[in-house]
Amino acid sequence: MGQGWMGRLRAGLGRAREGLLGAIASAVGTRRVLDAAALEGLEDALLGADVGVLDAEALIERLREAAARERLDADGVPERLRLEIAERLRGAVRPLRRAGEPPTVVLLVGVNGTGKTTTAAKLAHRLKADGDRVLLAAADTFRAAAAEQLAVWAGRVGVDLVRHAPGGDPAAVVFDAVAAGRARAMDFVLCDTAGRLQNKANLMAELQKMTRVAGRACPGAPHEVLLVLDAGTGRNGLQQARVFTETVAVTGLVLTKLDTTARGGIVLAVHRELGLPILYAGVGEGLDDLRPFDPDAFAAALLGAG
Amino acid sequence: MFESLTQRLEGVWQRLRGRGRLTAADVDEALREVRVALLEADVHFRVVRDFVDRVRERALGDEVLKSLTPAQQVVKIVHEELCALMGGTGARLASASQPPTVVLLCGLQGAGKTTFAAKLGGLLLRQGRHPLLAACDLQRPAAVDQLQVVGRQAGVPVVAPEPGDRPADVAARAVDRARRLPADIVVVDTAGRSQIDAALMDELRGIRDRIHPHEVLLVLDALAGQDAANVARGFAEGVGVDGVALTRLDSDARGGAALSVRSVIDRPIKFVGTGERIDAIEVFHPERMASRILGMGDVLSLIERAEAAWDQDKAVEVQRRMRGAGLTLEDFLDQMQAVRRMGPLEQILGMIPGLGPRLRAAGGMPQLDDKGLGHIEAIIRSMTPEERRRPEIINGSRRLRIARGSGTAVSEVNRLLRQFEDVRRLLKGAAQGRMPPGMPPVRGLGGGLGGLPGGMGALGAGHPPAGLGAGPGVVGPGVGPLPGLGLPSGGPAGPGRTRKGPKAGRGKGHRKGQGRKGHR
């Protein structure tokens, strides 16, 4: 393997960090026309944002058509691409559901390390600021000190927490929390669950049990099952969404860590294939950094202009 | 691991193999598939582009087009280039000339640093080293608690911060403590950030400049997408990275990050995390991984795991007793546990060369989990020592008691006993030289493992595709043909013996079991 190849690669990756706008500029070049080479450059840029081959090719096809039909030139490309992406996610917006009769039970699920615990805290903070009464449930009884982590957050937010001893049955935590939520007239019960890889059948079955038990403690629960997806996730994010939706009927997504260099392009495929809405986007480490998902802002950020 | 990539490449090879001679268009068609497969595997798009270009250049050369076996030539080129991309040979941790060796971990939030720190500590402990962990993540709530818990599980002491400490202070104290203990290697867990920002880099540099680590390991999530390349580059530029640990390779992610990172920062992947158990860590072997991507299985990793799980002396003893047909249910249980220690069945089966495609051809990887084995274990554990040694004394009322005690049905107990009898009879026959082919006697590592691929081949061949498709039937009671067990089963798990439905593995027992095993 020649050093020249490595060197080229490294230099190239440096450029990739400048975002899609830079990529577009270099792809279009000085000729200001959308030729095959320019389109290929754009496709690469989309691939680099985890948009995936299928969606990237579809988006490029739209640009190609536009270029032929409307004489779209280089200056029009970024705005056109942004609109195309935002348009695809327009139907993905909806607010958090509320149960007809409180409490609304929300289950946060996902693979390890996507930010479920932090999202639970941020969501609690958000709802509390709106005047809702919120109860947190530490149903991650597996990861060492997960309950402690959530306890710290509960303290900062100023909401109550239901927790059991480590290694306990997470479904029992859910049951107790939902029961407590009803008894204490809470508006929301937010259940943080342990991270699990979707290819572990036994852990997915454990999650199913949690949803069953929630339904037993409160008819209709869980009202929301939110899959927490890390913006840095690659193509496996689609597989995560598929399997979690199959096993526990995911009702929506939370896209976390959008404040990073990762672009979260995977949600395009997830929404296209599964039609799941994206309820929130995590954009920072502070309690206030959970925002309702905004397709326009997302598309702009994906193109490196956010 | 790279299951789906393997699958796609296999499809390409199949088509290439079907042709006598290749044209440039054939090569391009195959390479398009390779490109999509690699992109869908999260390999960075620039790495993919260069990779495909290089393979095309060589594939269109005379060595392929004029070759009598062009398809094999292309496979060979892809394999070679893949190996080159992942780095030459497996790399080791740096070692200090004067202990302690200091290893600094870095990575983004949620990459799995804390868990990996404990796993690495445990691995070093098993290698006869004296590790010490330093809890320098003062950012995430309860991160210190978490490291203390997993450190305890791994049996490795943890240095925790004292009030007023900054991360670098904890690290320095840990190194100091290591000198006095003495411990010969310190693993420093650090805070992650959601992104590579100035504050994170400053903190990491602060720690680095205080303790002068011999090795800076970047912990990277195998689920990561295209951004993995940027992340690796950011850490490499910000603190300097000597090696990479790839976590969550037990997922079904294709882990293309492994392919990108090495070429982007020119640093080897040294370790991989392969499960939630505290001992689920392996040394990374690039050549094995490349073979695996190309559908050639991962026999070497399998053998290594078997070695770790087997007690050689015990195996010899079992073998001695088996010759005399004195095999007991206790031996049966020991062997089963050895197999379980090798890891989840699904993972083990994935390492068998050729089995992957065959399972997929039969309708996908069956849901393999350890419940079938768990039932058998429960049944044997519900027996008295006398019953385990002399199963012939187990009468009707004993059967009922055993079934109750193990939470199973009498029919299951009966089935196990029948199988055990079959095994014993077969072994007796074997001892007299009537061993069926492909079922070598257990001879510890030599014989037993030599028999691995053969034994598994027997599994694939012996079961009709429909049986495999039935899923749980494979785990069912047919423990026999498992690798390393070397025990022939009481026959393939045909429809009559299949456990019903893919309900196996419900509940929490399995996971808790994992936790407990972590204490070993």
C-alpha cells in the first residue's frame, strides 16, 4: 500500500470536514455547471453525511432532472438540495402524544451509548418547564451506575425518580413507576431503559415484557416508545429502527448528538422506509438542548450550513 | 459481524464464478456491487473510492484477464487489498521499559470507554499482568461509580477521584499508586464529549502531559457511520493516537469503521469488544477480519476462544472416563458449560467457515440463544450427585422431582436422559473403534478442536435446510454436534424434537447470568 495513497486519502478527508457546501463548491468547480463529475462529487458529499447509497442516488437524480429541465446552475444547487431533503422529512414532524387520561407513559429505547439517559432527563426538564408533572423511571437496571446517573439528573431537573436495586427486573421498575405515576397524578412517566443491541433476542424480549407490563399497569401504555438514535450512527441505524419497531412498536425517533460533526443522514432512510416521525433532536449537552425536530434546520445542518 | 457485507460479496463472487472469462464490463459490474456493499457497511466514501480504483486497476491487468481462473484472481485481489486496508498484522500494546505502562483511553460519548477500560483491565489480569484503573471521567454523572462497579466485576482495582481533583490529578495519583502497589499497567478512563471540541482536547492533553502515556487508545463504536473517519482524525490530531479499540462488534453492524480508521489515521486496531460480558474483549486480527468479510469464516478466533474456555486437564480426564464408558451427566454438564463460555452460540456459529451462507440459504440465521442449553443445565443441576453419576437409578418419581426442580417437563427430562444414553452408547462403541466419522473423541484441544470444522460441517450437512429454517431446533436438545463438545448428539434435532417457537431466551435470566459470569 503506497504512502501516496494514504496521503491522498488523508488530505481528502480533511476536505470532507468542511461540509457539503464546500464539497458542492469544489464539485461544481469553476465551470459553474452541473456535469457528471460535479454530480458525482455531490453524491460523495451526501454519502459522507450517512445519507446512504439509495437516498443519495435519488437526490442526485432529482438534481440531474432539475438541471436538464430548469437549467439549474451551480448557484442554485445548495438551496435546491436543502429543499429536497427538508421536503422528504416534512411529514416526519409531530408533537409528543398525550394520553386521554394521564399519565402519559413514554419508553425510551435504543442501542447502547446513544444518550437515552440524558434524553430522559432533558425531556423531563422540557415537560416540567411546560408545567407538567413528570416522574422518571430508572428501568436500566443493567448498566452499572445507570440509576445513579439518572438520579443525579432527576435532582438537577427537580423531578421524582423511581428506581430499584441494580440487577433487578426492569419491567418491575416500569410497573412501579406507572403505578406511582397514577397514584401521584403525574402527567408523564418517562422510562429510561438499558441499551441493547437489536440482534440480541433475549434483550429484545425483555423490552417486550416492559411494554406488556406498562400496559397492565395502565391501559394504553406505553403511549410513546421513542427510539433514541445517535446522529453518528451509520447504516446500522436503519436496522436498529426496523428491529425495534418490529419488537416494541416504536412510535417515533429522537435524534441525539446533532451538535457533532456527524450529520444524522440516516434518518432519511429510516423515515422513508418506516414512516417514523422524528419528535426531538438533541443539539447539546445542556438540559435545554433538546428541541422539536425541524426539517429545514436539519437539512441546512446536513449541508453544512446549520 | 460483517455478516451482510460478506453476504453481498458472496453474491458477487457467485456471479463471477459462473463465468469462464471476465470482460472489463464484468469486473466493473462486480466492483459496483463491492462499492455499494462497502458503503452500506459504513466504510468512508473516499476509502471506498480508492479501494475500488485500486482493485479495478489490478483486476483489469493481465494477471486476471488472461488467467484461467479470473474470478478467483479477483477474489484474491480484493482479499489482499482488504488486508492491506486493515493493517498488516495484529498489533500489541506498547510496553514501558520501566513499569507501570500507562494507557490513556479517549473517545466520544457513548463509544463505550468505561466498559472497555474494565474489559481491558480484565484481559490484562488474565494475561498475568497487574492492572490498575483510573476513573478520570468527572463529567458524566456517576461515571466513576460505573467504573468502580465494572472494575470490581473484572477484579481490577480502581483509583477514584478525591474532592477537588481535576482529571489529570486522578490520573497522576493512579500512576503514583501503581508504582507503590506495585501494578505494572494503568488504564486511564476519561470523559467523552459529544464532539471533538477544544475543551475535550485541552482536558485530554492536560492528562497526557501530566502522565506521559505509553499508549493512547481511541475507543470507537463499530456502529459509527461516515463520521468515524472525522472522529479518528480529530483525536489523532488533537492528542495523538497509537491504536484503536473497536467496541460493539457483536452487533449486526458491518463495522466499516474498522476499514476506514486504519487508513485514515494510519494506526492499527488493537482490540475489539464483542459483548456485554466483562470478558467479551478480543485482540484484533486484521487478516482474520478480512477473511471473515470474504466469507471465509474465522476459525482462528474460534480456536482461541475454545482454548480459553477449556480446562485441558479436565478434558483429558473426561476422555479417559469416556473410553471406559464411565461418562457421567456431570461431565456432560462440564462440557456444555465449556461451550457456553466460548460465547453466545450465534456468534460461535458465525465463525464457522461456510456455515453463514448455508444458514442464510436455509432462510436466514436461526434465532440461536442459550435457552436450550440452559434447560439442560437446569435439569442436570436438579439431580443429586448420585443421579448424575448413575442416571440409571432415575425412576419415575425422581424424574418428576427433577422436572419440578428445574422448571421443565418430565418429557424434557426423559429426552435428556435418552440422549445421554445414546451418547454413552456411541462413546462406548467409539472406544472400541467404532466412532462415526467426523466425530472425533474429545482430546482436549488437539483432537477436540481439530474436529471443530468437521463437526460443524456435520451440523450443516446433517440437517436438512428445512430443519435449519425451523430455527430454534438447532439449539434444541441436540447439543451434540456443537464444536468442542465432540459428543455426538442423539441425532439431529428433527421436527419431532424441535423446541416450540422462537420463544427461547425470554426474560432476564440470561443477562443476569452474564453479569455473574463476569466475576469469574
